[in-house]
Amino acid sequence: MLAQSLVLATLLLASAGDPLAAASELTYHLEPGKTHTLRITTSSRSRMESVEVEIEAVQTLTYRAEVLSRDDEGNQTLRLTLTHVRMEGPMADYDSSREKNHTFEAQPLVLGALVGKAFDITLSSTGDLVAGDTLGAAITEAADAILAEMPHMFQAIREIRGSMTPQGFLGEIGRCLPNLPGEMKATWTGKNLLMVPLYGPYEETRTLTLAGIPSGDDLSFSVTGKGSYQKKGGLPFFKLLESSSSFRAEMRGGDLPASSRHEASLRLEMAFPGSEAEKTSIDMTTELVVD
């Protein structure tokens, strides 16, 4: 996943030479005092190949993001408040605005306990997470409270607590630009961590391309990308057979990114001891919309 406005410090050079040089100082710049609404929707579809069964699920998180400050080094602090959680799937029908919900999963319970809580994060000028300790503490507190009421969900709560990282809450914001200021190029590489429920973490290596060079008064541009994954820990019974990813972000100079869309496809093999190997295909799409 917060909200970044974009500053092109060298746009005046655009008419004098390579337009990429004009984008070389592209950095995130947030205006203190501004408040925005962020919606991150993740849709997943998994299919077991042997029985041709598909399982679909959708999760939508809505945040209020208030820009608190920006220091001389370009670090920006935001206060995020999770205002609404909606999850739909075969194991959960959860809406944080309802008094009663139906769920057999621990994740919506933990997320629901975070609704209304505020936590601060700090981003660098290039969107990297500098600090997010208050979010980590809020996640731990919510997970422990659920565990105290439902001790039988110990394993599920432990996995969720480990996967709910501050960077995971940011979605794709902050992953659209090179890590080093002044290094904007037509093409560059980046990394991203994808958490797949049950199957564990997978590290994505993506190649990103600047599409549409900012020029004149038009500070909008797009970033597109393609990549693949490698397994990073998790249970040893899962083997990654194939993977691919695609990415697109619509950025707006002087304002927040308008939207982003990230698609991931993985084909996995489950081989538990004493049982026949089962192949599963998983498709996940994460969309960010900023108001």
C-alpha cells in the first residue's frame, strides 16, 4: 500500500534535452494537512486442477490517510485510519459495519479489530517505508485480543500476524519509482513481496517502464511492469512451478497516484507426505483507487 504527490524539480529542462532528464528528480511530495481516502481491493481465484474446483474471494480495505508532516530530508509522515473492511468468500462473509458476521477465518477478525484505530507511517521521498512501528503494535494487539477469545485459532493467528506487515498495508504505493532519487530511467527493476494465504510469501522481481514522459504542464504519466516470483520461506510442501505478474500505475504530478493494478499468476504443486501431489493455480489482482 501512503498518499504521494509528485514533484518534478527539473521540468524546466524538458525543452532543452532528453525528456527523461526532466524526470530524473521525480520524488514523492506530500502536502501536510491534506486528507485522502484509499481503497485497496484484492481479488483471488484458486483452482485445483485434479477436481476442477474454483474458489473465489474478495477483500476491500478502506483507509483515511492524513498527511501530518514532511521533514527537510523528504521523509513524510501519514496517519492512517482503517475505516472499513469487507471480505467475501466461501469461508467468510464479513462487513465491519455490521454487528454480526459469518466467518471461519481469522484474518477478517483481526482486520475488524483494527477498524477505527489510527497508526502512523513514514515514507521516504521515493516511497520506501522508513518507519511503521505503530502499525506493527496495533496488529499485534488486535491479534492477541482475538487469540484470547479464540485460543483454538492459535496457528491461524500466528500466520496472520506474521503476514500483516506495514509494507503489506501500503499496497502498491511507493513501489512505482526507483529506490534512489535522481535515478529515474526509462526502464528499471524492483522487488515486491506477495503474501498468498496458506501458501506463504513469494518475492516478485519486476521490470518497470516509464510510459508517457511528463512534459510542459502535463505532469501525468504511467508506469508499467512485468515480473515473476520466487518462493521465500513458508511450508516446504509447496513447490512453485510457474509464475508471472503485470503492473500498471497511473500517476499524477502534484497530486496522488490516481490508481494502480497488479496482477499475479502462480501455479503451485502441493506434495504432502504420503499423499499424491496436487497442482493448484492461483490468480490475484490488487487494485488501488485514491479519492
